[in-house]
Amino acid sequence: MHPTANTAPALPPGTAPTEASLDRAAALCARRGAQLTALRREVLRLVLGADQPLGAYALLDRLKASRAGAAPPTVYRALDFLVEQGLIHKVERLNAFVGCADALDHPEDCGCGAAHDHPHQFLICDRCGATAEVSDPGVALALARAARAAGFVPRRATVEVEGLCARCAGA
């Protein structure tokens, strides 16, 4: 399996998420016994439609355009749900959220549970903030082997690499 990189969640940057993508997310949640409520759907729409990772308060500001009474706990609960369902990832270094690069591309009978477990790493540009999700099973395997050798049992691992994206490096 070759590593793949996507600089956007499941859609090209700047492209508004389609209702079909959001419907696939709702169907994925339903197959797992969960519900993508209207609020969760709207938060997912905002994350998927962003061209870079969004923090919770930036999401709250955008959400208030359609839900004046939205409050931080509302956004945090929706984000927690979306992370648990594997539809978005938290980029720890940025304390922000991005859509999963392949969560909505799974066949209906894939059988994966909530929080689709695939290796993911993030490449974060120090200059422009562009964030690319890279899914390289070799990196995950190396981490798992190193943890096992140390007698460590990992719960989850997120690799975040800081540097310059191709555009900034060429400038």
C-alpha cells in the first residue's frame, strides 16, 4: 500500500461540501448506530468546507451565522462526536480540526467501526498553515514496533510534522 496525501479532507480546498457527502456521513453514522444530527451535520459541513484546519472558536463564530444561540459546549460535543466517528481529526499542534481524507470514501459494507482506524500523519506548513493528511501504514507500523519493543501499549498515535509545504518552500 502506498502512502497517500490529501491537503483537504474529502473535498478539494475551497469546495463547499455537497449534500451527497454529508448524506454519506449520515449513512456511515447510522450503520454504526449513531446519529448525525442537524447540528453535527452543520459542524461537519463547516470543517469539510474549510481550506485549512479550524479551531473550535472559529467554528463557533461560523456556526453563529446559522445558529445564533450556539455556545462552546455545543461545538465541543459535536466535534467530539465527529472525531469518535472518524469523520474528522484533531490536529493537536494547531488545536484545530480537519476532515478525514478518506472517511467518506468507504464502501457501505466495509465493516469498519466508529473512529475508522487507519494510520494518519499530518504535514503542517509553518508559514501558510496548510495541513496535509498523509496515510502511510509504514509509519504506523514503525511506531507500533517501537512501542512494542519498549513494552508500551499505545492507545492512539498522531504524527505531526512541521516544516514548509511545497508552495512555501519554492517561494
